Amino acid sequence: MIYRVLIAIGVVVAGTLIGITGAFVQAQRFVLSVGDITLSLPWGTVVAVIVLGIAIRGAAWAVNARWGAWLLFLAWLAATLFMATETTSGDIALSAGSRQVGYLIAGVVLGAGLATFPLPRGTVDRS
């Protein structure tokens, strides 16, 4: 019992750290300028969403139940929404740009989808 509680706390901490880190990493991009053409590749968003997906599936396998995936996803969502709110000094980590909105939508869609996937064959879902 205590083992599952410790894993659940670890899953919440991991989801929170991924949410906070992702709010800053998603802003990274590679800008390529050739003549009059400028191409911006948002590598930070891609990396942050991939890490989120791997962590969600890892949480489900760690606790051997889907609730682990949902717990990490909800912790990520809470931390990400917290980073999108304005502080009293007017600072904001996750603004309302198209790249940031894309990060939020991709994270929510991918996160909810991966948290819903069943566990691999041969494991028992203890939800």
C-alpha cells in the first residue's frame, strides 16, 4: 500500500515538473532564413509533447493501472495552466501565441489519448 502511495506522489511530482519545464522549453525554436524566406521550426514544442507522452505511458506502466497515467496528465495540466496565468508583477511563462496554443492543444489531445490507452497485454488493470 505504501509503495503505491509513494509511486503516486512521484507521478504527481513528475507531471508537475514536466508541466513547468514544458512551459519554458516549448518556446524554443530554430529560425532558418534564406533570402526573403524565414522558416521557424518549433523544436521545443515537439520535444515537450514527446516527453509528456512518454511520461504518461511510463506512469501507467509504473503503477500498472491507467489511473497513474491520468494522475500524471492532470498534474501536467494543472502545472501548465498555472504557468499560463499572469503573476502579480505581470510576468507570464506561457503566453497566448499560436505556438503556445498549439502546445496546449497537442498536450491535451495526446495526453488524454495516451492516458486512455489500455495497458499492454498480460498486465492487469487495477483501476
